[in-house]
Amino acid sequence: MHLILFSGECFLSVILCDSRRLTKYVLIREYKTWTEARHFCQKNYIDLATVQTDEEWSEINKLRANNLSDTWIGLYDDVNSWRWSFRDKRLTYARWDRAQPDNYGGDQDCVMLHANGYWHDKGCNLKCVVVCQSGKTHILLHTLHIFTDSYKEIVY
Ligand SMILES: [Ca+2]
């Protein structure tokens, strides 16, 4: 929990933020091409899943623990570089499997989670299950207003 107190002249606001995470990923147990998956996630959630930290990589693999089919995520090759579908972000974190990406056959422009959780570049027209991204990371719980002239910040 993060408690922030900040004052005006004789006014103090208290914002309580709960650091529990909302469900961030949703496993879609339907077989789709990467492009179909992207459209589905953008229409029904936010986008295909973006994975940018060890924590997110673990979270997404926990979600698919009972369904180890190859699973599309939002990473693709835009010819010049690997990009995330969500906000067109550049690749800054990767969990490629050994010898990947190899662009086998010259047309592997989309990325899936293999059964072992690591990433493989694959042909975008393969049909796989999908992980979409949804929700925000933190919940704003309360805002309180207190009269005071002090300033304080507390992090639990
Ligand atoms: Ca490959």
C-alpha cells in the first residue's frame, strides 16, 4: 500500500492506492491466426498481450499452466524491428527460446509462447490460442481530505 499525503496551505489530501494487481491477461481458448487474434483482443479487451518484465512473463505462464498449447502474444516483426502491437512499443525485454528467433523458411513474423513458456517466431497464419491484455495495474481506492499544514509521505 502506498500512502501519499501532500498539502496546500492548510489542506491535506490523502490518496490510498492498493498495490494488488487486477487481472491483466485473459486466455482465449479459440484458435486464431495472429491477425485474427489481434483484432479480437483490440475489439474485446485492450490488445494482444505485452510482456515486458519477469513478473509479467511469470504471470502469463501461470495463466496458461493448464493449457500449454502454443499461444499468440502481441509481438511481431514490422520488417525493421520487433514491435508490440500495443502502442507500437519497441522490444526491450525478451524471453526467446534457444535458437529463436530463426525466421525459419523466411516468413516467421509473429511470436507465440511455446509449451515451455519461451518465445518462438512463427508464421502469422498458424492458428493458436491467444492471450489478450486487459485492465490496469493498480486500483485507486480512496481520496480523503484533511485540514492540516503538514506534509508527509509514507510507503508501506
Ligand atoms: Ca522460429
